[in-house]
Amino acid sequence: MKTYGLIGYPLSHSFSQGYFTDKFKNSKIDARYLNFAIETIAEFPGLLKQHPYLAGFNVTIPYKQQIVTFLDELDSEASEVGAINVIKITWNGDKPYLKGYNSDVIGFIGSLEPMLKPYHSKALILGTGGASKAVAHSLLKLGILYRMVSRNPQGASHVSYNDLTPDILSEYKVIINTSPVGMYPSVDNCPNIPYEALSDQHLVYDLIYNPQESLFMKKAASKGATVKNGLEMLHLQAEESWRIWNI
């Protein structure tokens, strides 16, 4: 039986195991999908030794960037993004060959693009982790300028949460939360932005899907903004993962 899995920590928030288990059952595919919660990325090589039948992985928080050093090859787009969320494993005897991909780009573009209006030309990306890399790459492909928002800005293109002003939000009408702030069980938290500056021209996207409507989304919707969570993106990237494992 082919075995696929997910690495990250913690994994209580993940939908992948349920999604693929249902997919395999409904499509009568002889395969299984397991969760591998590893506390540090240093556990990854040992995981492969313990499970020398694995055909592929998804990668989630916090290892989308850390995993790169363990791979033999990167897909060209994944190399540009600098973050990995899909690994295809080819076994040569007991030696695995690992190639990294990023399916988040296809998932995010497919989910966001139908919602864009002509005035959605600039975006703020909240958070600077692995997911933000795929979002930034996607926005460039869509021709949307962006600035990163973080607690500790790293360059001129970054801005701190404390320095966000209503004027900035009036200029940047797409706001994407790529951080885990507000994810279950911390559902009473939300990114610290001036929500009073949001309008019905704003498109507010939260990569979080648990809860289905985060506090970030609720506060934005109360100002008339269009809001969306990351569930469709997850479905699209999961199907792209499956395509990658089978090419």
C-alpha cells in the first residue's frame, strides 16, 4: 500500500489526513495518509529510516523553509519561492531521492484570482513565515505589488504592525493573513491592524480555515470588506500534491 504523510508540529489543526483518507476511500485508491508530528526538523532523516515505504509528504508549519536543506532537488518554482510544502520520494533500494515542490502557489492563485477587482493592485501580507513566501510569489505572478507586515521588519519593503496607518490600508486594498494568529484554539486573537480603515473595496483573505470564520475575517466583514478563508486553497493545493506524487 502506498503511504503518504504530513510533517509539521503541531498537527491538530491539519485537514490533510482527513481529506486524503476520504479521497482514497471514495476513489478506491489503495493508499493511506498518516500524520507525522515531529518536534524538530532534525527528526526528519530518522523518520525516513523508520518508514522506508513512504511515497511522498506534505509539509506544514513550521518546516516549509527548514526542510529545504534535506532535499536532493527543488522544482524550479519551489526554488524561486524558497518554501516547500510537497515532497516526492523516489526510492533506489533503501536510498530515498527527495524532490521538493510548492503547491501553495497554484492553490492560492486559484482561490484568490476570481475575486480580484481592478482596484486590487496592492496587497499587505501579514506574517513572514513559509506560507508568506508562496503568497508573495503568487502576487507577483498576478501583477500585484505587496508589502510584508511583521513585528520585526527586515527591510524597506517591510512594515511593522505598529506603523500600519489608515492611509496605508486605504492604498493596499488586499490584505492576506499568512500567520497562525487566530487559528484554533486561539480563536479570540486576530492580527493587530487598524480595522476601522477597511471598506467595501477591501479583499481580506485569511489562510486560516479553522475556525471557518476567524476573528480577523469577522472584524473585516463588519466594515464591508469581502472576506475568504483558506479552505479552497487547501483543496486546490492538495489536488496539486496528488498530481505531483503521480507524475
